[in-house]
Amino acid sequence: MIEFYKMSGSGNDFIIIDNRDLSLNISDLPAFVRKVCARKISIGADGLFLIEPSKSVDFKWQFFNADGSMAEMCGNGSRCVARYAYLKGIAGKKMSFETIAGIISAEVKDDVVKVKLTDPSEVKTGIKIEAGGQTFILDSVDTGVPHAVVFVDDPDNCDVYNNGRAIRYHEYFAPRGTNADFIAVIDRHKIRVRTYERGVENETLACGTGMVAAALTAAQRGLVESPVDVLVQSGETLRIYFENKNGLWREIYLEGSVKIVYQGFLFEEAYK
């Protein structure tokens, strides 16, 4: 049996497994992830983290999307992993850990976790593409993973699944593909965002790197200023902090609550 935690970061849910002793004996990790992340027939989650030893910081992770693909970064996942590491005694309230995107630092205060993300790429604005029989004018930025951001009048009346899927697979973003975020600016410090996530291949209730991408593209257009509260599909609100240094967005922080859903043991028949 494999011990695991199920955690939720503002509606993004994850399976977390402590593999610091590297004892997890799974020959095909992508297949394992696809099976345990399947809803209704196994645990069900947006992704899975393996916590492993690091020679330079508190720990490192392997992160897999629900479809078994390995992802560079996950904003809400990083908050879940940080709280998990603190609760398990893997790290203190302040910690750093390795990801493919780079070193992430975090601070845990009860159930609220604030993470400092890696520096994003330069924001590109006004990209015009034809996708799904429509014309989209969008912005793009890599906040650890690639995001395309579309400004809309009302995200609640937006076809996030079909429009997001069309943008996600557009040749402009090949070969990696992109996440697609649909944003409305409410005021100088508040936005509403819905996201189609690459790797989950559907809309998720929240996306940390997507919220950051939406906030930064809105700031690039002069529509918002730090800090920005982001209303996501789960009904929760997260806060994004950022600074502009010589025309580049830096000092990026993502802050919000993290919930422990349950702790359990995974039986072999759940993934065979």
C-alpha cells in the first residue's frame, strides 16, 4: 500500500506522495498517474506530486498532470506541497524546493501559503490567431508553464472548454501547447479568471500559474496594479503580488489557503 495525502489549493486538487527514500516501485509512472488521477474509479485529482530528496534545498518534486505528462511548474500545487512538507516535518515554515522551472520558495502560516514563483518570460500582447472558427486577440506569458490570456466581458458566459481547447492546440503554441485563461478586470485590484489547463485537458476550478499570467497581462496593459485579488471558478479568492523592474515583471508571489482533504493508503488494485 502507498501512503498519500489528498490536498486542494483553491479547487486544484492533488495527490502527494513522500518518496524521499525513493522506495516507490512503479515501472511506468505516467500510466500510474493516469490511473490514480482518474475520478470515480480511483482517487481522482488534477495532478500528482512525488516528494524526493534534494542536495541543495529542502526537497525536490516530480510533478505529473492528470494525463501522465510531466509539467514544469504548478502554482497551486506548490502551495499544497509546501503545506504538506511543513506538516510532515520535511521543512520548516519557510522553505525552498526544486522544480523543473527552477527553485521555488514558500512560507506557511496555518492554512495560508505564500510562494515566490520563478521569474516569468516577457509578456507578449496583441497576438491574433484563428482557432475553432473564431478570431482571438490574446496575450501570452510563461509563468513557469505557458499561458495564453484572452480578455472577455464576462468569463461566466464564456465557452472555456471549446475555446480553451482550440487555443491550447493552436499551431502558434506548438509543440508545447499552452494553457488558456479567460479574464475580466473588475477594478484596479481585482480580476475574475477561468482556465483551460494543458495536461488536465479541461477547465479546472483554479490555476495558480494562470492567475499570475492573467494578473501580469492585465498589469502590462495598465489595467491593474499589485496586489491583485483573483476570483476563480471554485469561488475562492487568491492574491498575486508583483513588481515591475526595468520593464520586466519580477518578485512574483501567489498567496492563498490550502486544504487537507484526507490522508490514506492506496491499494494496488486502484492502479493496476
